[in-house]
Amino acid sequence: MKPRFPPGLERAPRASLVQLRSLEAVVRLGSVSRAAEALHLAQPTVSTQLRELSGSLGLTLLEPHGRGLVPTAVGERLAECARAMGACWQAFEDDAAALQGLRQGRLRIAAVTTTEYFLPDLLGPFARRYPGIQIELAVENRDAVVARLRRGDDELAAMMRPPSDLPLARWPFLENPLVLIASSDHPLAQRKRLRLADLLDQPVLVREAGSGTRAVLDEVLAEQGLHWPPRMALGSNEAVKHAVRAGLGLALLSRHTLAADPATEGLAVLPVAGFPLKRQWVLVWRQDRPLSLPARTLLDDLRQRLKVRAKAVA
Ligand code: PGA
């Protein structure tokens, strides 16, 4: 089979980038001496390049005009071509630098505890594509993530309630429904409809102080003027789930912490009016610091994939 070349490359090009660069400079600046000065070359070098270029193409590219030179129509066309090639070369160099930057490096991300149920999945394709980028995912509760953001420990943070007193860019990337749960054999789990007020004589289990999930429950109760003091505080979503399953009380958790069918975990989502509470997961980064290439690339990758996913669901 005959090898196929892209158009323009079947024959060895009769001009070099260096010659084209000189022609472009002469056309733009109007004389060999000015072009030579701008290119940091000797005048005879530029003149030789122009002569060779014109000779190998068999075209007159420049004509004398007064004390300088002006391009012929074809010379002007070739100078345009040289500018386009220069732009293309520049794009290649930018891309090459970018690809180098993604070959190795580190990307620090802070994430609130609840995101551990889905964030690793979202990071998967990026991690597989750029194996040289070491991802450090710090999983902590909301207040600890805010402290990290304040110190500037990480480039990106995934959370539900970003602080308002830091210069942050925000991208809400996923819904975060918050549900009230009970053990699946709890009498309230058999009810078809409930109001929040119906739950208040039951013990409630909450996350530790500093948790965003806990802060949401406190806010909702305060808004509705309800009093539901915690029976027990537990330091993780899993600990809360275990305690609820053991029948120790009810709890508010992100739907993301539960299995697709919570009954398989011995849990039930209670049909309480006004719930699930609709909250968002937000990715944030500091606006007063430049984002590294790996961080920008991850954001682009997530934007792309979540858009595709949203379309598929719609
Ligand atoms: P947390 O997460 O309950 O694990 O702190 C929620 C949040 O972002 O506020």
C-alpha cells in the first residue's frame, strides 16, 4: 500500500520555518536591515535566506520600493502563511508544555466526609489518565476542611457549605439530598407520611460538632422553632448508620451515605414532609491563588463528564 501523506506534505517542503520567519519580518518591517535587527541576525544571513526561499519556490517574493522592500502579491500571501504556521507552532509548544506539566505532579484535594461515598469514583477517570499525578485526598469534617482552605493547604475542596468569608470560586457539581433515617424495623418506618414534629419524641443521633450535616439539622430545627436535643453524637457517617440500625435513634444523613436500597443495610428513609432537604455539593478553590495545571485539568474533566451524565439522565 502506498503511504498517504496529509496535503502539503507529499513532497519535502521547499521552504523552512526559519526562511519563512525572515520573509514575514521583512514584509512586516519593510526592509532587510530592520528585519535582521528584530531577528538578531546579520543582514547577509537574512538576504541569503530570502534568496534561497525565492529560488527554491521559483517566485519573486519582494520588490524594491524606495530604500526598502515591498512584498509582491504572492510574497504577501506567503507571509500570511508564515504567520499561520507560527500560530500553529505556538499552539503546539503550549500543548507540549501543558502535557509535560501533567506528566508528574501533585494535586491536593480536601473533601468533607460524606463525599467519600462518591468522590473516588468521580476522580477515577482523571487518575487513570494521568498516572504521574499523585492525588492526595484529605477527608475531614466541614470545619476541618474550612480550616484547611483558610490555610491554603489544598487546591480544591469538595463540600456542602463553603464559608462565605474566604475569596472562593464555587462550582456546584452534584445534588446532595439529606434524608431522615430509622432502622428498617422501626414503627415509624411503616408510616406513609410524617411531619418533622412527629419525630421529636424519638432519640436523635447526630454527627460530631463541626460536621456540616449536623449544622443543617440544627438550622432546620431553629427555622421551624423545634427542639430536638441530640441523644448521642458520633464521629462518622458509618458510626451514625450503625447506631441507627441498632435501634438507638433516628438521624439526618446525606442520601449518598446509603445503599441504593437502604433496606439491604437494615435502614429506612422516613417519608417526612419537606424532606429530602435539597442541598448541593460544591467544589471550591481560592480565587486569590492560581490553580495548578492538574487542578484545572481535573475541573475541566469533571465539567465535561458531569455534563454528559446530566444529559444522559435528563
Ligand atoms: P460533613 O459534610 O457533615 O461531613 O461535615 C457536610 C458539609 O460539607 O458541610
